[in-house]
Amino acid sequence: MHKYQFPIESDRLFYRHLEPQDKTSWQAFFVDNPYLHFVGIKNPKSPEEEAEIWYERQTKRYGETGVGILAAIEKETNRLIGNVGLIWREEVMGKSVYEIGYSVLPKEWRKGYATEMAKTFSAYFESHQIDKRVISIIHIDNIGSQSVALNNGMTRGSQFEFLESPCYLYFKDY
């Protein structure tokens, strides 16, 4: 397994493990967001509860696999913009593989952050020679994330069910 090697940064952002204080900022992701089903949330709880669940899931991943979703912090303002990172997936279409996952706070959409984050983690993945393939699992209706994956040099593969949703498997070989 791989354990993150810090610092990790891009033009506008730096990346670090999620910290308890991030939960308050991350609550905004769960408010008036019509796309929560794209990240597997079909019956959302309160924003406070969802942010806590998200945080706990990632910190568990850090301990179990060395990777997980990180906080994406804007350098200029020190504000949380989104989350991005590598996720170790035990079973995706019969294989264990690393995924690049990313989410951006709704008020920061359409500013190029998702592409910046995804490209940074693709480059990180390659420079650390983590594996020969990385994937992104994207809901078939999530056109924005599909564009990000294509801009990140990924290829769209098969459609399959993931978290009870129809998704495409995007991949990049190294």
C-alpha cells in the first residue's frame, strides 16, 4: 500500500489530511446540492451528520490503507475548497485498484478546481509509481466529472453498477 508523501500542492491549492475543523466547512457540500447521489448519498442526513460521516470514513482510510480523500485548501485564503485523493478500492469489476476521487464545494464549482485537483493527483500517482493503472468511478449523469476525467487524460471504459448507481469506469494507464 502507499502512504501519502507530503507536501502535495498545485498552482492554487495545497493538500493535507482532513482535520476535525474541516467538518464545519465541509457541511456546505451537503446543503442544496442536487448531485449528492453522484457520491452515493441518496437519503442525506443533516449536513452536520453527513460531514461527520465523510470525515470518519476518510480518517479510517488513512489508517487502513495509507490513502484517502484529502482536504484541498486554497493557498491564497487558507479556505477549504474541496476534497481529493486516492482511494484504495478492493473490488471494482473484479479487481483491486486505486481511484482518484474529488468533490468541490458548490460555491466553488466551474472555477477549474476539480480539474486542477484531479491532474495533481494523477501526476502524484505517476511520480510515485504507485501502480500501473488509476481509475475514477463516475455516475453516468455526472457530465462535469466526466469532462474532468477526460481533461485528466483518462479513457472512458465500461458502464457498471457502483453503490447501486449506473457508473462509468474511467482509467489511465502508466
